[in-house]
Amino acid sequence: MNPRPDTPLLDKVSVPADLRGLPETALPQLAAELRTEMIDAVSQTGGHLGAGLGVVELTVALHYVFNTPQDRIIWDVGHQAYPHKILSGRRDRIRTLRQEGGLSGFTKRDESDYDPFGAAHSSTSISAGLGMAVARDLSGGKNNVIAVIGDGALSAGMAYEALNNAGALGSRLIVILNDNEMSIAPPVGAMSAYLARLASGRTYQGFRELGKKLTGYLGERADRAITRAVEHARGYVTGGTLFEEMGFFHIGPIDGHNLEHLVPVLKNVRDHGTGPVLIHVVTQKGKGYAPAEAAADKYHGVNRFDVITGAQAKAPANAPSYTKVFAESLIQEAREDERIVAVTAAMPGGTGLDLFGEAFPSRTFDVGIAEQHGVTFAAGLATEGYKPFAAIYSTFLQRAYDQVVHDVAIQKLPVRFPIDRAGYVGADGATHCGAFDTTFLASLPGFVVMAAADEAELRHMVRTAAGYDEGPISFRYPRGNGVGVEMPERGSMLEIGKGRIVKEGTRVALLSFGTRLADCLLAAEELGAAGLSTTVADARFAKPLDQDLVRRLARSHDVLVTVEEGAIGGFASHVLHFLAHEGLLESGLKVRPLVLPDEFTDHGKPEKMYAAAGLDAAGIVQAVFATLGRSVGAQRA
């Protein structure tokens, strides 16, 4: 185990007020110690590393110049906020990051007064910051509001909606564009190229150098006037910037790792001006840690790792990940059908479409952090006879729900939705827990909604989706590895709306939707040992529901338990609706739905989360005995 780093200056800083008591000349050393502390902490917990390394100096400068928490700092997405957490009273808990009962991996309002807005999805900071700024104005307040947003987050339309509104309202809002030329994956789109041109243009660089020289001669009092002059002169030469056209006073680009540049600029912005300001800061993701700087993703998300070598710990895997099974299956189908194309919203690696992109680069489309656009883009492809697979995480698909309804479902367009990260996600917690996709998709007329019980079923569902042209179709699967079942070389076409019996019994029926099937089978063994012959069925489809299967289970068993890794209102609701209309609930049948708790569940170890939710084998057994009015202990005795 590596010894704890030596951080004498950081040891004196518990909260930002302590930081503001340091001389400005001490800030570079503090930043170096903060970077060292963060690397050491994340090496023990895993988490998001590269983004935080890139904003160490910016974090120090912000807390040094602004009077937090009275001045509000909103970190977009929040995964770059680890240095912020260390400086804002949470250093003693930083090695509990993403652990059960520990610090969140993102900003969280009930964790600290220094987190004025919780975020784990992107592009919300400017909207939230503008709301805070207007509330301040209405209340007659004087505090500053600062939104820190990455260049990748500017690929989402919501950011432009907020910029447009902020420029029109004219409230005092400071937006810091953290331009590291990369979000999670390499940047895409016109905005990325625009920022690169802006930062590297010879004309603008010349004006900046002239401004520096004049400031040196005339002193700090002239700095703001010179900055304005430089910006106006640049506007005449280049036509201005997009941000200025939207009503923002634009400063930059400036070096986000140079505290001698950052601190004076932030002080000037703090002390002068009345309207919205955008400061364009150029940083390097993974800055200061060689393995991160060398990695293609700049160590965006890491497991525990060795600080010296950067080597990450790898969890033992006896089965392939669901994400990889999806990607390889889609590649198989695409070799057979050239109309298959893939769409991702800035998550090629997370969804497995990086592998698809290597095989079919011209048929892979990364639209940036723009799920709304991505879904409607896929709808447009579908109108022309292509077969788009819009691979989006469950919680990210929430961002595009109107497009799913209006642009896809109403028009009955055959867009395929592979839904990764369905169900619990462990350390990523409530913001990434895919609890709601079955509920919000299965409520839509004409939508086919599937869930894979294991990796072989996932392969079948990819094949089924590829061959289905009657309308929209989705299939969900969890984060992590499969259960180790044998997989066919290629998936088979499933009959739409038909489930399967996996194990025959007579007394209890367990009807599973998704990957809780393995625990249903374990529960069936225990129930059988207690004298309760148990049938286990895999529904496969929440919509259309296999009515024949449900009817058969209801008529031939005393107890029917539905099991799903989703929220109230999902698969079980469709089963109960059918049973009620069939009159089967009046026949003496005992029905119990097992779903995720009606709460936003914080991060923890997946196995503990399943146990707490009653969705592991023990919980299923307990539910059956409770339904029968018997105790588990008595049956086992």
C-alpha cells in the first residue's frame, strides 16, 4: 500500500475560508498538494479521476477569489468536483467516495452547503445558475453565482437554451467554460471545432498579448478597460463570438492551469460588471498524472489503481459484460444487414459502440451529449429505411422522453433502443439507477419492451430488434457481467410477446422480467426444498405481455410473484392489469409484485442493494412465505 502523501499546506485548509487566508504565492503549492491528495484518494476508491485533475487550479482559484458558500459554485455533471469536495470540509471522508454510506461521486445538496445544486447528468449548470441569479436579484442579494461547464456539455441543447435566456435577462451570472477538448470520449461537433479555432487564432492571440503588455505598463486598474478594448477590437476583426452575440461578455481563452492568470481575471470579474460573463478557460484533462495524460480517455472513470504505475485493478470476470455482448451481437447483425446503423450520445465506450464504430465507422454516429437530438436523428434515419440502434443508458434516455413519444412512438417508426445500465448501478448511485425505463416505455402504444434475462437472451433480443420493422422496440440489460450461460454463435428471432417456462412446478410461480431470473432459479431450489414446488418463467416482454403465459401461471398455481429490477408502474402493473380484467384476482390466487423500492437509492455494493430491495434469492423466498402467511425459519426447520 502506498504511504499517504505529504501535504503540509493542504493540511491547514479544512474549508475555503482557510484557503482565503493563504498568501496568493502559496496557491501553486496548494494546488500541487491537492492534486496529489486526489490521486491517492481515488487510487483507493476508484471513480472519476481525469476530470478532477483538469480543474485543480481552477478549483483553488474559485474558492480563493469567491466567498463560498455564500457565492454559489455549480459544477456541471459533478464528476470534476473531487478537488472541490476536498477543499470544502470533506477531506476526512474523501476516501469513502462512492462507497456505501460515503461521499457521492457527484455534487449533492444534502451532502454539503458548498454543493448548491446536485448534478450527475450534464448541461444543467447554466440553467440552475441563472435561476439562482434571478432569485438573488429578486431578493436584493449581492452574492456571485458561478456555473462551471465543460466543452463536452455544450453539445447539449439545454446549455444553449440557458445561454440564450441568460443573455436576454441580463442578470449577473458568471459562466466558466472549462475547455479540455474532451468530455468522456473525444469531442464531436461544430462547437468543438469552433472553440479550438477560437483558442488558436493568430489574430486573437495577438490582441491578448497586446493586452498583457499594456496591463503590465499601466497597472491593474487599467486591466478591465483594456480587456474590454481587446474584446471589442477582436469583435471588429473576427466578427465577435457566439457568446457575445448571445449577450455575454466573453473573456478568454486563458490558461486554466496558470494561477497567475486565473486569479486576477476572476478578481476582475468578481469586482466589476453587471451582466452575464463567460470566461473561456483551457485545461488538460488528467493534468499532472502521467498515466492519465497518456490514456485515451484521460482516466475518465477508473477502478482502484496503483499510484506509481497507474495500473488499474481488474475485477475477476467469468462472463463477458452485457455491454460487450450487445456490441458483438450488433456487429454480427450489421454484417448481415447494411441498413443497420448505430447512434450514441457521447458514450461510445460505455455503450459498446466504440467496437461497432471500429467495424463500421461510416455507420456509427456520435451526436454528442444530445440525447434529444440523437433520438429524433434516429427517427429520421428510420423514415428512410435504415435500422437505427440508439444505444442510450436508461437514465440518459429520460432526457429524450418527449422525442421518444412524439418523434418515434406516435409515428410508429422502427427505432431500436438498446438500454444499458438498466437497474442498479452500484457506485454511481441514484442519478444513474435505471429504474424507470420499463414504466415510461411500456405505457406507450405500439412499443415493444423487452428485458434480457442473461447474455444469451440479450443476443436473441439484438437479433429480434434488427428484424422487427413494425414500430419502436427496446431491450434493457444491466451494468456489469453476465451470469455465465452458454451463448449461441448468433441470436435467434424471438416471437414478439412470448415468454418461456424455465422450470416447471405446481404450487408457486415466479415470473421474472430481466436479469433477476438467476435469483428466481436459486429461490425456486430453496422453495422446492421446503416442499413448495415452484415454476420459474422468463417473461421476456413487458409489452406486448404474454397473456397466455400469465393466464396459465395464474390458473395453475396458488401464488404468483412477479420479479423485476424496475420501479412501481412497470412490468408488474401490466400483469396486474391483465389479471384484474380477466377476473383472475378473484379466484383465490395470491399475487405479489417485487419491484425496486419507491425511493432514489444511494450508491452501494450491488449485492447489498438487491438484498435490501428484496430482489435477491433470499428476498424472493421470504416474499413467497410471507404471501402464504408462513415464516421462513419455520419452513426451514
